[in-house]
Amino acid sequence: MAGPNEDQITQALKRVRDPASGQNVVEAGLISGLTLRNNHVSFTVEVPAARGPASEPLRKACEEAVNGVPGILSVTAVLTAHRERNTPPQGQGHGHKHGHGHDANAPVTRETGVPGVRSIIAVASGKGGVGKSTVAVNLALALSALGNKVGLLDADIYGPSVPRLLDIREKPETDGKKLKPIERFGLKAMSIGFLVDQDTPMIWRGPMVMSALTQMLTDVAWAPLDILVVDMPPGTGDAQLTLAQRVPLAGAVIVSTPQDLALIDARKGLAMFRKTEVPVLGIIENMSLFICPTCGTEHHIFGHGGARATAAELDCEFLGEIPLLPAIRETSDAGMPIVATRPHSPEAHAFLTLAKRVAAKLETSARPAPKIVIE
Ligand code: ADP
């Protein structure tokens, strides 16, 4: 017996009236992303941000209407509160090219979030070279190993490292509307390094940075994701501050080495996120101690415990420590991150422990990603 088809679903949806426009929800352009697979249906009900919370009954009505189509096994209707602008009907008006004429203010706001992405977390550091990107990649992989759908956005446009860390050399494809993230080890990844020649020096001015980054959030087919990990540019300058203000972050983790200097920088990072009201999920101490591969003795090359002490002092959680290990450097530099390629190693274990804490913190302390209802 032939199952239900998309036309029947659209017809069912046309019987649902959008109270704001008086039209049916299909004509009002509120339905997008309709997919029908093995008699399971999913779609998005997109409403302007201001109507977000009040639109739950509308979402339910859409779901019930489709549920009534004979042969349908399940319906998932997701409510997304769309940014305020003239929302084009599905498939129109969203295919602007990378690189010019883009209004950096329009696409994402802290209020609307990125549709289909549950939580966005930033991995930040007060300065470069502390292993932020290495931690970001392995943390993302560990969160994925815990059963989450995870994306990795390399926002370090000055020195993108995700192409190297995941050994990605191809260019992302586009479907005419959105760029497809490149998948590696189960992660969806996007980096400015995939789009531009890595040997070409680039000069980025502030607005260009934001424009590139908002495009990497909104013009990339991320959804559906549980967690999007953003590898932030190192430091606490203007670009970082704007990012922290503009990207709808559910929380941030700060990577630091035990050295005093790095810790001073970590404090700046912490202050920056607090200023922008982004919850800091905690501090991670990277390269915390060196365990001699031959004799097994622990050496505290950069000192030890500084991040834990700073975290306590600053009333911020200490999320854990990652030892300085040649295997981490070698696998990172070879594009074979240790969590993916040696999942049973003690190093991978350290990242998994970290990921569990981050996931738990996200559940409890971070504000929920706004106005997206999934049932
Ligand atoms: P950042 O993003 O902070 O600039 P990277 O992640 O690029 O830093 O790391 C800098 C260097 O340190 C890289 O060569 C990386 O492989 C190495 N590295 C990072 N963390 C560790 C670690 N825990 N043990 C050994 N090497 C590490």
C-alpha cells in the first residue's frame, strides 16, 4: 500500500489558520523543511521572533493536522522564532553569496538562536597557543561520543586550525541555499579555512569578521544539532567581544595552561563573557602535567593546579585537566584527533570526562537555547 505523500500533508496543513495573517499556515509561508521519510514527517513552523512563545498552540495545531493524515506514523513539528525581517517563503531569498553585501546585524541574534541547533558553546582562551583548538576538536568529538549530534565551527578566522586538526582539504558544497558542513568522525565542521586559500594572508576588519561569522552560523546547513562547538579566536579583543555578544551562546568554556600568564589572560576571558552575560561553564587546564611515556612519572612543567585555584577564586567551575602528552600533539597535527582515533586511550578518557561535565553544566546552568520547541 502506498503511504501518504507530501501533497496530502500540505493539504492537511492548509487547514490550519495562522491567526496573525488570517491565511493558512502554508500560504503565510510559515512552514519549511518539510520532510517525509518512511511515513514519519518533520517540518518547521517559523514565526517572527515577537510571536515565538505565543505560537506553541499553532505548532500543536499543525502537528495535529498532519497526525490526522491516514498512514502517518509520527509528526515532529519544530517551532522556530524567526528573526524579524520579511520572511521569504521557503526556498527564496536566502542564497546570498559569501563575501559581500551582507548585513551582519540581521541574521542571528541572541534571542532567536540558530534554528535547529539546541545549544551553542564557545571554547575560548585569553591568548593563543594554549591548545584551545585541540581542546575544541576533542571536546566536540567527546560530546559526540556521548550521543550528541555535534558541529564544530572554527571561528578563528585569523588562524583557522580546523582544516589541519581534521585534515580537511576539500571545499564545502552548496545546495544553492546553504553550505554543507564537511563531516569527519561524525562531526559537522565548518571553517573559513575551507573557503579561502590558507596561504593567502587576509586582513579582516571588524565588520567583516562578524559578517563572515554570522554567515557561518546562518548559511551553513547545521541543523539538526544538539551542540555546536565554536572554536573562538584567541584573546579578548573587539572581535571576540562582538562574537560573544552576537552569537547566541548557551555557555563558554575557557582553556588555559597552568602558567601564570595564561591564567591572567584566562581571567580576562572570564570577565569578557561575564560582561556579555554568557554563562561561563568553567575553566579547563590544558597541558597541566607531563606524564613521562617511559617511566610514568608526573612532571609539572608549567606548574600545576593554577587553573583550579583561579577557578575557585573567581567562583567559576574547574572542569578538568588535560595532560601534556606527545600523543595529543601528534594526533592533532596529523588530523587524527585522539578522541576519534584512540577512543580507549587515557587521553581520550580525559576528554570524555570533560565532555560529561560540560554536558551536565549545559543542562543545569546554561540558559536554554531560546524559543525552539521540540517534542
Ligand atoms: P591554540 O588553538 O590555543 O592556538 P592549538 O590547539 O593549536 O592551540 O595547540 C598548539 C599546539 O599545542 C599544537 O601543536 C597542539 O598539537 C599542541 N597541544 C595542544 N594541547 C596539547 C596537549 N594537551 N598535549 C600536547 N600537545 C598539545
